Amino acid sequence: GGSSEATPLALAFASIRGSRTDAVVVPEGYVAQVLIPWGTPLDNSVGAWSADRRVTPEYQAASVGMNHDGMHNFALSEESASREFIMALNNEYIDQSALWAPQGGPTNAKEGARPADEARTEINAHGVTLVKLKLGSDGQWNDERGSRYNRRLTSATPIELAGPVRGSDYVVTAYSTNGTRTRGTNNNCANGFTPWGTYLTCEENWPNVFTKASGRYKDDDRLGVPTGRSRYGWETAQGGTNGEFARFDATPSAASASGDYRNEPRTFGYVVEIDPYGNTASVSTETAALKRTHIGRFRHEGCWPGKVIEGEPVVFYTGHDSRNEYIYKFVSKAKWDPQDANRPGQDYDRLAIGAKYLDEGTLYVARFNDDGSGDWLPLTPDATTRDGRPLWQALELANERDLAGVIINTCDAADFMGATPMDRPEWGTVDPSSGEVYMTLTNNSKRTAEGTAATYTNGGSDVEELGVGYATAPVNGPNPRPDNEGGQVIRWHEPSPAGTSFEWEIFVFGAAESDADNYSGLTELNQFASPDGLWYDDRGDGKGILWIETDNGYDKVTDYTNDQVLAVVPGSVSRGPGDKAVIDAADQAQLKRFAVGPNGCEVTGIFATPDKTSLFINIQHPGNWPANPGASVQDATVATSGEVRPRASTVVIRKRDGGEIAV
Ligand code: FEO
Ligand code: CA
Ligand code: CA
Ligand code: CA
């Protein structure tokens, strides 16, 4: 607001100290409100939440899902955008002990058959929640129960496949013998949005809901589909029709793929596009959602649009969150037409616009060179691998037209092209005026000085043990610290977003064991580790605030603070990989701790209203919070006393005087 070109943005709050309490702690002059905790009913069909509520499949399908992660706001009009909007919210995974607290825990969690209604409830607790939110005249936000926009997509919702994989033999199942549909989206971690007004939700740790004992594909191993019982054992539930539970067991059981679910895992691992306004014109399902397969198949963290330029392709950045996996970019074939920009609240076919920009284009993977340059390597069947073969031959595909085969095997394709293995890419964000891209690299326990040989035989179910392109990767320019517990934020700049070259630098390094490795000179007032959530908050005139959220288990930091939200005004950083003191010392005071979450949580998901007076974050997997979950309005700075049934929640942070956040 209102600052001139000559005045640098300044963070007008005092960095807060670390905190280890069951509260959301915010700076002096700010207040935090708990909103839409897990289980909040979306309509009046299922009654009210209570702490001893026994959650049924029907209740969960009509209420807010579990473990809030990425989220985005969709305006109903330009004029009302800061007072009301549709919230699209990912529900990444479940906390079984909280879900089944009234009965003392899940039934047969580790062995034996799961009861069908427990499996259905857990399936319905995953996915995406759409809910209308409104700001009251009292300065408190509320959800609008019964709004026409309120709905759920779960891990059972019919969703169509779109792009190169649609209709291919790779995705034929007993449910969809022509390979055009699947059921559900799950483990939706981070997110994104499009310039045409749709939501992108990204499938991350989905391999773990499947099992495949035999008949395994290379990609089952590469991505880590378990060989034994799946994470929640849904495949063991009895009853149901049309493969309701059988589909989670991908072991071949029939003569051909059209008789079983051997290909079911190949219908997951995508970026899913949702029309938050609910127009279903483009889809045969009732869900207004499509899996956009051209953006690649792996454990997507999120998917973020690059700088939007009239007459240029539209680009999206996405990362694979596993140790030593890669960063990708999708470049549309179609050039951006400003007539396709979102018209808030109007009812028209946004998914047809999505097809134009997301179903045809080129997927690239990033190579970060040690000299500070970088290259985008195309993942097309005719691309030449680093050992000089056509990519389709290296992948042992049937022919040079098999783009679907490249997509199904995205990670192997990236290996063959010579991509740079990263320290677990999590969130990205783009400065919309400069086009600079930021991405968190959260940590990496499989980074060593020398590296060890690649292995492609990982069939385990432990998420933390994946990153199967390399057993351990050697340190490299953008990932210079072995056994990296602190993580870092990388930034790159492309002369043209649709081009194939870029320049990169490390924006800031997280905490380190020794002072010598504390490259960014962090102090107790801004020390952090395992950066995860990230958002460039554009404040106009080419100025903005980069918000960083953490999901940390590094004791160097957990010893004195829970997970947190930091703000930094991106200033001058010294360029070049050889210079590790990344943020100039004069700018260190501009990296400040803004909020700290309750015990046991991670802080994730972030956006602000256009007027910058309300900042929304999510508290995921809290251990014993919030204390007063029945209230729609709560000062979250009040700490919990006693035991509560924990509920992941959105938290809205506002200034007590209603002014602009952070400045
Ligand atoms: Fe679900 Fe990579 O965080
Ligand atoms: Ca994350
Ligand atoms: Ca994380
Ligand atoms: Ca998480």
C-alpha cells in the first residue's frame, strides 16, 4: 500500500522469539482466529461437530477434511474479494488416532480386515474441501454453511484423466476399460492456481495407499508403491461394489488389465485441475475436476504459474518431494490470451480453457550447473539422453510417439536426461513482476560428499526412504551441504519464462550444526530449518514479501521453537554458487519470525486477501490443539489447557487495528 518506488518495503513488526506451547503465537498488535477445523459441517445434512463425535462416511463426506495443507482463495467479484471468497483447501492425510478417538483408535490398523465404514470414512477425510468464507463486520471470518459452492472431492470421487496419458493402455482398469477415468485424488499436499481461475491440487505421497505384491512395473518401484500392506490397509476392507476397495491392491488378478487394478497406481501422481466455481461443462463426471497428466507423474508437491505474458506460452513450475528428486517446468503450446483471464464469480467453462493450456505443451526437467547457469531438458520421446540415445529407446518404449510412456515414467526420463538431484523440492512461488522463481529445498539425509551409486530397486513403503534415483547423491552447486538438515531456498531467473536457460542462486540457507556452515548468518530471532511452504506476497511497484513456513524435525531448531512462519523482503543477494553468504548482512534484519504454531504441528498453506488485511495459514497435524474447537471465533494466542481431540485448522491472522499485515 501506497509506498513509492524509491521507498523500500520494511517489515513493521518485531521478530518474535521461539515458542513451544499449544498456541499460535503472533507479534504484538496482531490476533489469530481458528477457522474451519477438520470436521466442520459444510451443510445442514449431518448435524454439528462435537469432541466425542463418531465420524461416519456420510458425516466426513459433508464436512471439512483432515490435515489442511495447500489452499487458495477464489473471488466471487473483484469488489468483494477481500470480504468473501471460495476457499479451496487440500486435506493431505489423516490422523487415525484423532479420527477414531471416541472408540480408542482404528480397528485392525496393522493386520486383519479394516471395517468397510472405517475405510470409507478415512477415504472421505482425504482430498479437497471447497467452502465459502466471509468476513463479518466484527472483523471475524466465518464459513457459510450450505453455500452452493461448498463441496468435497475425496479419494473416491470420480475424476477424468486429461492430456497424453488419457485413453492410453497405461491406465486401462476394470473401472475404466478405455483409460479415461479414475476414482479419487489423494495425499494432496501443496497446490497452485491458474490465470484462468482454477485450482491446482497436487498428488504427493499417493503410492502408499496402494499395494502390489507381484507383476510390478518399473514405475511402481521407482515411485515406491508398497509390496506389503498399504499405509491404511483399505484394500483389506470387505464388501463394496465395482472394486471400491479391491482397487487399492494393484497386484494383477485377471488375464488382462481391463479385468483388474494393476494400472490403478498409474492413474495417480498428477496435478489435478478443479473449477472452484463448479462448472462441469467439460467433464463427464459431476466433479469439475481433471488430472492434467502432461505436467508429469511423480510425488508432486505443488504447481505454480510463472510470469504471465500476453502472446507467450503459460508456464508452470513443479517439484518432486523426495530425496534427490527433481524440479520441473511445463510450457504450454498455446500462447496466453488475456481474454482467458478469470472472470470472478461468473459461470462458464474454465476447464475448457485449462485444456487449451495444460493438455498440449512440453514438460522439462531442471539441470542446475555449478557455474550458476541452468538448463531445462525436454522430456519428449525424441529428446537425446545424456548418453546419446533417443529418450523413447532409453525408456524401452514401443515407439517414438509414446509421449504417454514418457509421462508414466517421468522420473526415469529425468534420470536419463541428466537432471540435477535436489534436496527434496517442496513449495515454489513466483514474483509476478520480475518472474523470479523461489523454491524450498527442505532437507536431505541422503546427500553425501561423494554420493553412492543409483539404485532402482526400492519397493519399500517408507516415504522417508525414497528418492530412488540415487542411494545418496553427491553435493552439488545448489545442494552444497552433506546430510543437510537445515534446508535452503533457491531462486532462479529466466530471460524468458518459456525458454530453456536460466540463472540461479541460493536465496537463504536454513540452520546448520556449526557456525561455519551457518551460511546465512541466522540468529535466534530468525533461525529456521526445513523450509516447506512459500509464498511471494506481491505488494505492488515491484515490491513484495517472501513468506516461508517450516515443517521441521531438526533438533538444532526444535529445541527452542515449534514450526513457524517467517517473512523476508527479498533484497540484494550475492549471486554465484561460490559465494555462500547469500542474503547481504544489511538485509538480515529483514528476515523475521512472524508466527509460531502449536506443539507437534507443521505450518503450511498461505495466502492473504487482496487488501492484505487477513493472512491465512494452516496448522497441520497439531498434537493437542485447538483448545476451543467448537467456537467459530477464538483468540488463538490463548494456550490450551488439558487434553483435546486435535484438529488441523486454518488460522487467520489480522492486525488488531485492521491494517495491512506486516508493513
Ligand atoms: Fe506433503 Fe512434501 O510435503
Ligand atoms: Ca509440504
Ligand atoms: Ca515437509
Ligand atoms: Ca505435511
